[in-house]
Amino acid sequence: MAGVAAMTQAGWSTQRIALALYPLGAGAAAVNVFFLSLIFSWVGGPVVSTGLSILLGALIGAPATWYFARHIRHLMDVADGTDAR
């Protein structure tokens, strides 16, 4: 029941949501970087290695996950009727 009690009333903070979703965001960004390099290879560009794709995905995934977590927090506030906007 401790998990339920932690999520009542105020809910999770943006930071906690971002930390929980970061592995998914970084992984999605890494896959997209790799596929983008494959598309650029059609016009003569290099194909990015797996390691570089993971590194770039980790870098790109951080701000992307943060903004997505802010959006989720906003939706939670709207659902609770506590949205300040």
C-alpha cells in the first residue's frame, strides 16, 4: 500500500516521472538516431555505429524525456483540477 499512498493527492513530481521514463526515452532516441543515419546513408552519408547511437540517444533522450514528463505532470494536474494555467 505504500506505493498507492505515495501517489495520492499531489502525485509524482516531474523529476520522478522523468527518472522513471528516462530509459525508455533514451532507448527510443538511440533507435531514431540509428534509423536516421540509415536514411542518410541513401544519399551517401555514414551509418552511425551502435555505440555512438546509444551515446547520442542518451544525450538526446534527457531533454526529450524531461519535456514529456512535464507534459504528463500537466495532464495529471488537469485531471486533478489543480492546473495553474
